[in-house]
Amino acid sequence: MSAIDVWAQVTTERMARRPWLEPLMRWTGRNSDQLFETTVELTLAAMDDASIDIAILSAWHGPEGSLISNEEVAAQIEVAADRFRGLATVRLDSPMEAVREIRRWVDGTRFVGVRIVPWLWDLPPNHRLYYPIYAACVEADVPFCTQIGHTGPLRRSEVGRLIPYLEDVLLDFPDLVVVGGHVGFPWLDELTTLSIKFPNFYVDTSAYALRRLPSQFVEWMKGVGQTRVMFGTNWPMLHPRQCLQGIDTLGLSETQRAAFLSGNARRVFRL
């Protein structure tokens, strides 16, 4: 069964050299040179190897500047427009520039959403600087994608906590679709609470091999999460084939499996 990867990126040298990636290098046995060697061609080969139909490629911008620019992601999409979509990123510390960038890039066809990770800015998602971005996402009718749960890189994890930070956003913007990446561990009770409470809240499994998903998360996938969970890899940190290991042990029905691998993503991102 084919799949859609909702969290991937083609890394640049300026991103791969960041010192906060050091823990991920240790965990994956990679080094910055190997991350920098990631190309569109290698990405497509990895997708083919794991039967990934579409990968959604992220742009990244942090306080230190552009790590993967919207322009670079647009060029990556051009190489294989039938296989790639993009998530734009913006400068969190420049709200009006951020709104203009969303209006410039996010068309719902090539760029299908916006991604900002709170740990990169050390600002929780209920900080006032995010709010113009949320309004622009609602205006563009696209999801806002972020990270939930602990932070693997050498940055604070607290900003990834769901309650109260993300809950405030979901209360203030009931029309905003939010996709939280990286499972949300260790705050899985908060994940369950928000997914019951807010119909526009979704989660992806990026950065996890499926065989390593917490048992509580797997049970959530079979309940309320079956219409809310999407497959992701965090490529090139993890290979999509590696991420799919263990899918047969999850105990998903055929309907749940199809929704998880591609159906929910197609609906949420309108692919």
C-alpha cells in the first residue's frame, strides 16, 4: 500500500551544520556531511524504495536565519511536481513579512501549508508573534504544521507541550487546522484530550519508526486518532523504509491503515 510522507526535507549545508542537531546525529549514526549529501534525487529514490507517492517538503527559518528557504523548496518541487508538495516557512519575529510570505507562496496546490517549530524559536505556540500567521493560514485555508512533544535537538522541550500552549491556539482559532508532528511524547494524555476536544487537530508519526511508537499512542490511533493520524518520516533523519518497519504489528484494520498511510493526509492537505 502506497503512502504519503507529511514531514520531510531536503537539507541544506547551513541546516546540517547546526550544533543543535548533534543528538540526532548520535541517535541515527549520521554526521552532518551525510545530511548535507541529501538531494532531491536521493529523496525520490528513498520514496520509491518505500512506496511513498508524495512527500511534503518543509522550508525552515529560525532566529539564525534561513535554513531551507521557500525558494529552495519551490525549486525542489519543480524537479518532480507530481511527487512533492511544500510547506512554507516564515520569520516569526517579523509578523507582517510573515503574512506577506504566506500570501506569496501558499497556494494550496504546490505549497499546501505552513510549518514553524516552536523549539527553534524558543517560543510556545500561544505567543502573540504567531497569531498573524494563524490568521493568514485560516485566510489561505491551509493547515498550520508544528512540532509537539519533547525536542530531540539541543533546545528546550517545554515549548512543545500541548496544554496550555497549543490548546490556547485551538481555542482562539477554531477554524485553524493544526498538524502536530513527532507524536507528542511524553504528553500523550494531553494529545488524547485535545484530539477529542478539537476536530481540527491532527498528528503525524514523523521521527518514529512505527515499531517504536508508544503503546498508548497506538491505542489512540485505533480510536479517535484513526481519522487524525498521518504518516511522516522526518527524512533524511530517518529513511521511510525504516519508519514503516512494524506497521503490521500495530493491529490496524485495513480502513485504519489506509487512512493513516495516505487517506487522512489527502483530506487534510487536499492532495
